[in-house]
Amino acid sequence: MDFVLIMKLIPIYKESIFLTLKLSLCAIMISLFLGIVCSAISYMKIPIVSWIIKFYVEISRNTPLTIQLFFLYFSLPLFGVRLSSFNCALFGLSFLGGSYMCEAVKGGFDSIKKTQIESGLSIGLNNWQLICHIILPQAIVLSMPLIAGVIVFLIKETSVAGIVALADVMFVTKDVIGMYYCTNEALFMLIVSYVVIILPFVLLFTFLKEKIKYIDNKILF
Amino acid sequence: MNILSIGVLDFFVQEAVGFKRLLRAFCVNLYISLVSVLLSIFFGILFGFIVSKRKIFRIVFKIFLEIVRIIPIFAWLFLFYFKLSGKNGGLSGTAVSIIVFFVWGTFEFSDIILSSMEALPKHQYESGLAIGFTYKQLYKKIIMPQIMRMVLPNAINLIVRMIKTTSIVTLIGVIEVLKVGQQIIEYNVFKNPKAPFFVYGFIFALFFVACQTVSCFAKFFENKFKI
């Protein structure tokens, strides 16, 4: 291990960590929104739209992100749609994450008690009000552990984004190995940077899970 | 829409050999995932039962599980590839990817089994022991059938994820479906500029079919074992 070289590598990795974080945070936001909307629509069983959503969930859950990214990056330009590598990775990740979030939030939707819905209806709320004010706040809390799992999964999936020439941590590692011939140092920095990126999230979610257990026992049941 | 009108069929006829190669290369993906899935199911069950015996084992196991989980599979592949397949006498990319998938799968499978054993109410064990079952009978007659019901959907989801993840082994130099696809596209750069669309679409479909059949099993078992 050459620690002088590692000190030299830190700024390069810092940039790529920020890029990875930016990408994953944007993707998490979009996919959370997409997942909530999709699961709300399929919960209300709107005829055609919910079939489309079912189809979308099946497709994006059963195909790897690598192929989705390649498809977006190399075959959309044939139709005149040119995406930059960041947009392409963002699009692919949100496409993948939306379906996983949809499944996660759906679990929360299903576990809400019927009394909640019926008492909501009896005080005269319409469907959207019912979802916004009564079902959604409870569903998100209930499905928090699953959502946390999906978020960590999405952050890990950003490692594939290097294949569309986005300079994320993996891509930088490959570059550094090629430039300085320092496999050990580069791989060490790779592990360190993933730990730096993911560990705060994992700790936050374990903290939140404890909180939710408390809420579960106190209010909902 | 000009592009599609040039003839999807023409392209498929011209590149019939290429698509056959794609199918054959997809077998590499299936081979990697099949071997690692089978190995990791076996060792995962074994590991899960061993770990569930003592509390210290469980704590150590959780630490290792978090270590495996916190680093993406792609990074693990990289690590193992650069460490194991060095100069002469190193392992091939396929072997490295099987090892990585095996380690990952074993940890995940044993976590699934552990968590479902913890979810099983304690009185099941105790009443089994109370009516005089030995441990072997207890696990065979009472614990296993109930655990299987909880494990199967999760396990099949994990298998789907493993099949999906085999698509990144191309990045450590295994000649599999994505690599062959790129070769076909490069061959067709001037002849057929629209080749990426068909080739990647075909690979997309291959993965979709493979994963969909497996996840149909998940739905089947979920319905069958519904309480």
C-alpha cells in the first residue's frame, strides 16, 4: 500500500463520490414519486392505467439494469433521442427503481386496516382525499423497511452506470488502475468510497426502523 | 419510424448466425447463474441452520452479511477478478464470477432462512420437543415445512436477481450474451446502423423470458402456500 498515492487519489474519488450521490439521490426521489403514484393508481384499480403499470413493473423488474442502460444509450440515438450519460443513467435507474418502489409501497397499502378506509369514507372524503390524507401517510410508514431496502439497492445499482461513460466510483477505479498501475490502492479506495456512501444510509435506516417499531405498537394497532 | 420500415425480418434473416451465437452465449449466463444458485441454495440452507444454533454465530454472521451487502456485486467482481485471476495459473473470469455469485448467494440465502426461522413462533419448537420429537424429526416434520412456505417466494426473487446480475460479468471479460451482442453490432456498423436496437432488444427479451419464467414460479408458490 502506497499511502502517498492514496492521498493523491482522494480528490479524484471525492468528485466521483459526489457524482454517485447526486445520481442516486435524484434517482431515489424520482423513483419514490413514481412508485407512490403507480401503487396508488393500482390500488384504486383504474382499468387501463393499472394494466399498463402491471406490465411496466413486470418488464423493469425482470430485466437487468445493464441491458436497460445499453438500450437507452445506444439504440435511442437511432430514433433521434440523444441522452447525456448522466440523464441516461438517471432515466435507467428511475425506470428500475420505480417498479421496486411500487412493489414496496404496495405492501404498505395492502396492510392498512379496512376500518381506516371505511371511517375515511364515512366522513365524506373522496377517493383522492382518502389516499392523500389517510392511506398514504400510514402506508409509507408501514412500508419504510422495504423502501429503505430499495434505496440501498438503488445506490448499489449506480455502480453499473459506469458502462455509459459516467465517471462514477467504479469507472474512476478502472481509470486509475489503467493510469497508475496501482490495483491495490485503487481497490482499497473503491471499498472505502462505497462504505462512505452507503454506511450513513444503512445507519439512518436502522435508526428509523427502531422508531417505526415504536410507532407501530403505539398508534396503528 | 423510417428506421423500422427497413425490415425487422430482413435483419433477423441476415444475422441468423449472429442470433444463434447470442442464444449460445446466453447459455453462459444461465450456466453461471445455475451453478451459483444451486451451490448457494445448498450451502445457504446448511449455513442458515448452523448459524441459528448459537447467538454468537448470529452476530458474526450479521456483520459479515452487512460487509457483503454494503459493497455492490460489481465491485466484488472487480476485487476478486484482480486478486484471483492474476498471471499464470489464475482463474478464468467465469470461475471468478461463479465464486462471487456463490458467496453473495450463500449469504443472502442463509439470511432468508434465518429470518424466517426467527419469524416462526417459539412455541412450535417447544411443543415439538414436548411431544418427544428428536431434533432431526423436529426439523423434518415441523420446522422445515413451515419455513419452506415463507422462504420460497423470497428465494425465487433472489434467484431472479442473480440471473439479472449475471449481465455484468461481461465487464470482467467473460464472453457472454452482452459481449457477443457488442461484437455483432460492431460487425454491422456500416451494413446496418440500426443493429443496436435489434440486438439489445433481443437480449432484453432473452433476460425477460428467463426471469419471467422463474418469477412465475414465485407467484405460483405464493398462491399455493397462502394461509
